[in-house]
Amino acid sequence: MPEKAIVVYLDDSSKMQQELSWLYKTWILYSLESEYDLVVYHNPSAKNKLKNFSNIIPVEMSPIRMSNNYKFLNSHYFCTNPYNEILKKYKYILKTDCDVFLTKNIKNFTPSSFMVGQGGYYIQSDSSKIEFIKNISKNLKLNYNHMPSIGSSFFGKTDEILPIVSLQSQITEYLLNNYFKNNNKTDELSGFNIGIASMIAGEVAINHVFNNQHVTLYCLDSKCWETSKIGNDVLHIHAWHTDQKWSKHQYFNGEYKDWNVEFTEAFDNAANYCHWIANTSIENIYKYKKLFNNF
């Protein structure tokens, strides 16, 4: 049995099912099945959406607590008791989202420190937003160690991942109850939108638990843009919310229907790679897999 797992949550959404295929195809492409289990927690009503994903480990998990109103909590609640029992058998976990693309660099890779992704929900020079997050930490009597703009993906030892993400879910609930209550979609003081409440909570949790020397920052959730190269330090690319090419919103809107990326161009930049993966069938991924046997 692998000692590492990649873990996501799938809602009952056809769009999210397609996003999961991006992760799944890159997991297949680099023959990661023997090294990483792909554990997919899912809404019971999404069971039929997993029928084309062979060899994954599906775990049925109904929405709980506040996730009926804030669906992003589903991808944190699976780290809480009793849902995390299946995860405790792994030594390492990459906790991430469905709309990501693995790269060849994740093969034979084991994190030596806790790894976190880069967030795009505020710029690091925005002192007012950092002060807002620091005040959240202060109000909760938690530490803040000056690690800003933390992304949604974490990769580390399971006995670190589970309590941190569990704490993240509790902080998210606190934010929803105290800053985004009464259907307010935007916090008046910070300008933060309710959609990134769980991201803020993740930043608060990471800064409380770790000091800078114990964390490797921004090596996950790499940008999916044409200007981004896939260097040796890029383990994993996230479909960022952006108007730049590649944008999953533009992709789903059909704006790339005349853009074709050949295999020979697929690794020129992150946008080409994401578009090639998204447009290549699972059947053809198995054919290309033979080219990566030495990876």
C-alpha cells in the first residue's frame, strides 16, 4: 500500500467532475498509482460521477455542519473525526482541490517539511488585508508568524495535516458566524469576499501552528498562465481564478475552442500544459503514459 495519498472532495457537480479528470489524468500520466493513492471524498449524490475513474479510493461523505451553506468546507471536514479514519493509514497527504494538474516533479517526491501553496486572494503588499488577518488571529488568541497569502493546498505528514485542516474548518466557521453573517457576501472592513473565508482560515491556522523555518512556502498551487514555466520546483498547478490564459472560466465558457495544443507544445508553459491535459481523453492519456516510463 502507498504511504502517500492525494485527497480531494467532489461535490455533485458536472463541472467539478471535469475538473477532477484533470487531476486524475495527470495521476495516470506519470504512473503515480503505486506511489500515491487518489482518495476522493464525495457527496453521496455524486457517486455516479466517479464511474470513469478507475483505481481511485472513493469515500462517501454527506455534507455536515455548515457545509450545506458553504460548500468549500466539505474539502476540510474530511480531515475531522470520524471521516479522517481512512487517512490515518497514510504517512503523508497532499490535501488539495479537484481543479489541479500534477507535474512529473511530484513523482518520487516526499516532503521534508510542511509544504503550502500560494494564494491569490490578496497581494502581499496590501497591509490592510494582512492587518485584518492578524486581528483574526489576535481575536482567537492564535499566533501569526508573518507568512502571508497561503494557498489552498497542503502537503505534509498526516499527523500534521489532519489537525491543521481541522483547525482551519473551525476558523472558517468562526469567520462565517462573525464576519460574513446575515448573508453579507463581503466584509466591510477588509473587502474580503465570503468565498475566500476558508483561505483566510487556512492562513490563520498555518501561521499559528508553524514558524517560517518549518514550512516550505508557495511550492504548490502554481499559476496556470502562459507566462509560467514548469520548472523543477513546480509539483502541482492550480486552475487560478483569472482572466489570463489559461483560465478555467474561459475554458468552460468555450473561449478556447479554436486553440489546439499538440503534445510537442504541451510542456512549453503552464497554460499549454493545462489546456493539453484538459483536452486529452483519458484513453489517450494511457497512450502518452508510455512516453513517461522513465519519469
